[in-house]
Amino acid sequence: METYYDNPDIQALQARLEHTDPGVRRVALIELADLEDSDALPLLASALRHDDDAQVRAEAARLLEAWEEPGIVTALCDALSDADESVRDAAAQSLNQLKSAAAGRAILPYVQHEDALVRSRALRALRELRLPDGAESALAALGDENPPVRREAVSVLGWLKFTAALPHLARLAVDDPQEDVRRAAVGTLAMAEDEAATAALLQALQDPAWQVREEAIITLGKLRLAQAAEPLVEALQDDYWQCRLQAARSLGKLRFVPAVSNIARLLQHSISNLRKEAALALGEIGSPAGLPALQKAEQDPDPEVRKSVRIALAQLSFLNHESPSAT
């Protein structure tokens, strides 16, 4: 039985939603959304829940992204467990666009859903909302048996800068069996400077996964912790050049003069990005001890490296000109 709508355009499109051709129904949904009339929302939600064609349901999910009414948010959350992956993905993407606290509160119950995929995607939507009410749910989800759920929970807590979770995040950074969870946890430790977080970050420098080591190096650079300097010098010898690059960058932030000779050796590396970052790090440190290596690197075959060398030389000139010992 059709519902009567005051808007004649909605009334006309309602009939097309019953058409046997999924393409006709899909176009009708698009036209309904173009009306930007909230009276059409029940029809879009109904198509998401009940249409027998996955492409139509996915289109409905995409079209609902601009609406934050609790009933619509619930329909999108329910669609996270749709039998078709494209529908689940479209619903998740629409949930990620939500902005209101009310929408976040409608998502919260789904963090406890029996389906791990629903739990993880509900947490991802909460991350984008930065909803304070989601902190306790995310904290509890750190113990979830499913790795993607734990990873998304870590991200929620990091985005919220929920410092009460730091001991738990430090533990995951070191002990979680999944590499991507450890990496995410390491990144969140940038919000703290307590000893527990520092110890976890230093331990993560020895992680078997180079991506976790790289994240630990980056995070230590953000924190600018003096006690991290020597371990970062050791990281300049990492088997992976990506870790060496980040170690040079972090030591530059720390302006750790004893690292100059180690960083200068990277100017001979075959990878140009590493040479470029080494030059910039020497400029950041500002020690005259880096001058000979930089002058030699002025003839580097890569123009981007030469540009970084010029920047570094200018920094050295300025810093040593401004220092009391130069006058």
C-alpha cells in the first residue's frame, strides 16, 4: 500500500521504486535524493533495508550520507551486516561522513554487535566523529578477539587523545600479536610523555615488523625525548631504508649533534629520498661538523637532493652566524 505524499515529485517516484527493473529503481532513488526533502527519507531507508538488488541497496546507502536522523543512522548501521560487500562498504562510507553527536550515540550500540565487521566499522565511524561518549566503548574494545576491531578502537582513543587509555595502548604497542594493531598503538603514544609510553616506544624500535619500527621512530621524533637520541642513532642502521629515513628526520628534530657523522654517511646512500632527508636533518641539527659532507653533496646527481643540501647549508650559515660563538 502506497503512502500519500504532499510533494507530487515524491509521489511519482514512489511508484517507480516498485518497478521490476533495478536500474529504474536506482535512478528513482537518485532523483529522490536530489529533491533534498526529508519526507523522502523513509523511501530511501526502505530501499536500503528491503530492495532485493544489491546495487540498489548500495545506491541507497550512498545517498543517505548527508542525513543524520537517528532512524537513518540505524538503517546504515544495520546495512553494515548486509550480505553484499558493496552495500556494507557504501554504508560504512556514509557513516564516516556523519558529524553530529546524536548520530554518534546512535552508532554506539553497534560497537557491541555480534558481527566483528560491524563492530570495526562502527568504531571507524566513531573515530571520525571524535565523540567523547565513545571512549569507554573503545577502551573495552581493546580486548576484542578480532584484530581489526582492536585497531579501530586504538584509533578512536588516539583521535580522542584519551590519556586514561595510555597504559593499555602501551601494552598493545608491544604485546599485540597483530602487526597493524601494534603499529596503530605505537602512533597513539605521541599523546603522552610518561615513562610507560616511552619504554614501550623504545621497545617497539626492536619490533620484528619494520612498519612498527618506523612508526616508533616517527613517534619518538614527535615527542622530542632526549633519552630517545641514542636508540635513534642505532636506528640509522636499520635494515629498511624507510626506518633510516625517519631516524634521520627524528634526530634532526632533536638536534642531536653526536649523530652528525652517522647521518652524514647517509648522503652516500643509493636511495635519493634518504640522501635528501639526511641533508635536511644535518641542516636542522646545525652543527658545523656536517658542513664538509653537505658541501660534497652539492654535486649530487638528484636535483631534489641538491635542493635539500642548499637548504641545509643556508640553515648552517644562519645558525652559526647567529650563535654567540660566531661573534
